[in-house]
Amino acid sequence: MDETYLKVAGQWQYLYRAIDSDGNLVDVFLSATRDQAAAETFFRSAIEVTGIIPETITTDKHAGYPPAIDELFGEDVEHRKSKYKNNHLEQDHRGVKGRTRPMRGFKSPVSAARFCRAYDEVRNFLRPATRRKQHVPAARRRAIHVQRVAALRDILAVA
């Protein structure tokens, strides 16, 4: 798990994001603060969404994470603190940052949270289900993308 910054109503806020070992999105949470309480709220939300308690959590060395993990999980979860082991997630931030940068921020926290959750879920849905460092030919990626866009179009037409 990691967080990144987004501008909301002229103020910087924190977008907490988590991915699993295969690079699939676990959860997204927007917070005005970067502290233990926000981390605990994010962890509770991720557990509620997935229904799974992780075996290992990798974070950067922010001081709010260890007490939040100890409070919620105790000794049941291994906490790895490294600024290098979560590089995959740091690179995954590029997707949401690349989409929100041209928008120049959001006007309200509600719209920002709604957009970030929906954008990450759709992006995760359209991405081919592969493991890290697994090669998928471009033609196969295109075919998967076309199939999933058609499925998404059908889902949105019903809604």
C-alpha cells in the first residue's frame, strides 16, 4: 500500500491505494490527512472490500503505518517497510496521476473519491489479468481489451 497526492478544492489530499502481489487493485481511499487514523480507515475499508486479511503488507517508511497495522492486525501480519519494495505500486500511481493532472484537480472531495475509485476499477477491469513480468503479445492484449470494452459498454447500457 502507498499514498499519493491529489489537489482537491485547491488543497492537497492523500489518495491511499493498495494492490495485491499480481498488481490488481485492492482498494482506494481519499483522505485529507496522512496519519495513523487515515491508514486504519483505509485498512478497514480494504478488508471490507476484499474480505481477506493479508499475510504481508509492504509500505514505505511513513510513521503512521506501523501503529495502524499493529492496532488492526497485531502479530498476524508481516509488515515490510522499504521504499524500494513497493516500486510496482509507485509506478501504478502513474495511471491515476496521468488522468487527473490534465483535469487540474477536483472541486470537491466527494467527486474526487468517486472518480478515483471508478477510474481505478475500470482501469483494473480493462487490464489483462497477468502476473508480473509475464509477457503478453500485443495482439492478445488488444483482443482482451476489445472484449472487455464491449463487456463494459454492455454493463453501462443496462445501468
